[in-house]
Amino acid sequence: MEDLKIRRKCEDMITYGYVVLRQFPKSERHVLSQEIRNTMWALLRLIIICNKRYFKKTTMQDLDAELDLLRSQIRMAQKIGYLSFKSYEVWSRHLDEIGRMIGGWFKSLQKGGAGNVA
């Protein structure tokens, strides 16, 4: 069930992200904004793939790396001034929650010992 919750949380984060990305300057909508969109969709894609696979370790590592990339992109957008501090704060909370869920998912696989995290 945890994987379904994380998928829902990721979809909520993408919905929020699209609202915030509309506020980026037009000059950045096809550059940094597009990169962030691609990373958000890659994150959701990896969650779905990880849920379907039996051996999950490498996919979980890719998922964690993609989340870290998204955090960096959002941090850069805030530093550059495309993202208000409030929006950055809310988005970061979404990402932190997803990160905790990924960590919990990974730990549950390690304890399960069903060959999932070999």
C-alpha cells in the first residue's frame, strides 16, 4: 500500500509544480521549467516501475537520485529568483515527504528479504 500512497503524493507534487511553473518568466518556460517538468515525470515513472519490479534496488537508487536532482533544480530556481520563498518551502515539503516515503519503502524491502533488495 505504501507504493500507492507515494504515487499519489508524487502526483500531488506534480500538480503543485505545474501551478508554480506557470509563474516562471516566459524566457525560462522552455529551459529550466521544462527540465523540472521532465524530472517530475521521471520521478513518477520510476515509482511506477519500482512498484512493478521484483528486484528493486537499482530502481530505488535511480528514484532517490532523481529526487535529489529535482531538489537541486527547485533550489536553483529559488536562488535565481524564479520561485518565491513560500513556493519553494511548500514544494520542498512535498519532496521531503516523498523522500521519507522512499526511505521507508527501501527499509521495508530490506527487512522483507524477499530478494527485492539484493
